Amino acid sequence: MTIKKSLLAAAGSLAFALTTLSASTTVQAEAHSDYVPYQSSPSKPSNNCRWYQAWCNTKYGINYTQYLIEKAQVDSKNYANRYNTKYPIVLVHGVSGFDKMLGVVEYFQGIPSALRSGNAVVYTPNLTAWDDAYSRGEQLLDYIENTVIPETGATQVHLVGHSLGSPTSRYVAGVNPDIVASVTSINGINFGSGFADWGIEEIVGTPLQGPAEGLLNLMGNVIDALAGNPEYSNDALESIKFMSTEGALAFTEQFPDGEPTSYCGQGPSYVNGVHYYSWGSTGTFTNLLDVSDPLLALFDQLGYYNGEKTDGVVAKCSQHWGQNIRDDYRMNHLDATNMMFGLHNLFETNPKTLYKNHASRFRGMSL
């Protein structure tokens, strides 16, 4: 780890310790300016009239008609705001990721628009494609503090991180929990990736390291440029080291909030004022038209997974964090964000539905 990143890790640990010490201080969080709270349905009028009481039945009919009109208005308003969470949703991409390339290709394909169809406030920051969660976490923290919060008026956000986006989000929640309402890990690299372990063992320290590292850095630079951030500097080696089992566990020692009590188990769902959730999947070949499926199948075969089922990049149990909603969706690592171009498993839940359900979950919790 470079000096700069060692300092980031140390600073993060210090910030986590300070926030833990001050956890007893409760800060009243403010909703975003477009938040519309759930509206309860009007009370249904009761009919206490006898059949021969014409005037009483007439008044009841008028009241019932008014009730139906008001209920329809309330239902319409609630439906229009069905994904309108109290705090903005920030979708955090993983390794080799982006927000949108060339203004067209989305990492979370079609998911922001699906959430906005229910009046959700959604942000998709573009972080460095290849780097560790310490550096990416600082980028994300800066984005939240200087873009999301000023633009929305909210004082907290929901962080929804895919793959490396999970520890990236956990970093922000660790150093500044006051601005985080929840962290959700989706196919998250929480206990490391067996494929990264394979890369450390078989590539790093061999003659292949230089070419492989150069190729991945070049790929990251191209992705970042196409996503509108050519100034980013990629560090593929640090990214791979971080995603290894050793790197992920070292990170968890510094940022343990939400950690499952056992491997493949459940973790606390609420720590230090932040809600923690996760979901995940297994499988590699899920759609005959998806050209990325064979690559994920290769990763699955090469990686050091000790026989555990994977999504092609991350083992099933490594995806657990906080309250695990489910870990057996039949999706691969890219299907989890509806890539590529929405070519997911047609016999499984649409990935967009999972995000919409999660937004509804938060809305039901008044979050």
C-alpha cells in the first residue's frame, strides 16, 4: 500500500473511532426537498341507517362517494411516490465500473429510471474504475458532501453498492455515519474474491504482472474518460490486493459495522445509526445472448473458491453483510446491476424489481 493510501486507511480508522465514541449524540436528519411522506387512506364511513331512512341513506351515499374520491386521490398520490424515499439513493458502482459511458451505457442499466418512475431521488457517482475502497470511499464522501446534500437539502443518503461498491459505501458509513441512513451490499466483495486471490497467487510477482497491470490500468483510464472523468488515476494492483481475502478482511477490521456473526450468517441490521442490508446471487451462464457470461464462467473456474457457489466473481457467503435479504437469486455478477444491456436470466426476478422493492422497503420505514 502506498504512503498516501496508508494515510487514508489510518485517517479512516481514526474517524471510525471518533464516530464510535460520539455515537450517543443523536442528530435529527432532514429529508430531501422533494420528499412526499406516505399518506394514510381516509376512514371509511359507516352506514348506521335503516333501510327505510331515506334521508340518512342519502347522506351516507354522499359521504361514501366523497370517501371513494378522497381514497382514489390518496392512492394515486402514494402510487406516484411509491419509491420516494426520505433520503436520496446513491448507487455506487464496483470495480471497472462507471456511472454512464458516452451518456448512453449505464452500469446500473435502467435502474435509476425505474426508481425515478416512483419519484425516487437517485444519484450515480462516477468513481475511479480501478482503485481500493479507501480512495474510492474518499471520492464518494466528497461527492455526497459537495453534490448530493447541497442539491437535495437532505442530510443523509441511502448507499447501495455493488461489488467493490459495498466496501466503498461501508467506508463512508464508517468515517461519517451522520450522513448515511443505510448501506446495502449487492453481490458485495465483503470477504474478498476468490478470483482476486487467484490473481495475487498466479499473476502478481511473476513476469505477467507488468503487462496485466498495465492493461487493467489502461482499461480503467479508458472507462473513466468515456464516463467523463479523464483526470482519474487508476491503480489496478491496489484494487486487486484490496479485493483479495486478506485485503477485505483487513478492511473489515477497521470497518466492522454490519459484519455477520459467522461466515454466511446474518449481521446486525442497525449499527451506529446506520441500517445494513445485503442480497446476492449465484450462477454464471444466465442468458445465451450475454457475451459476458463465458468470461464470468472462466473467472469462476480459475478463482480460489473452495467449492463454494459464486456469481462468477464473488462467493455466495462473501456477499453477506448486515441483514441478508436473500443470497440465492439465479444471477451472475453483472446481472445484479442489469448488465449487459438488461440481458439477465428471464426465469428469475428482474434485477430492477429488487431495487424497486428495496426503495419501497425504505419508504415503508419512513427512511
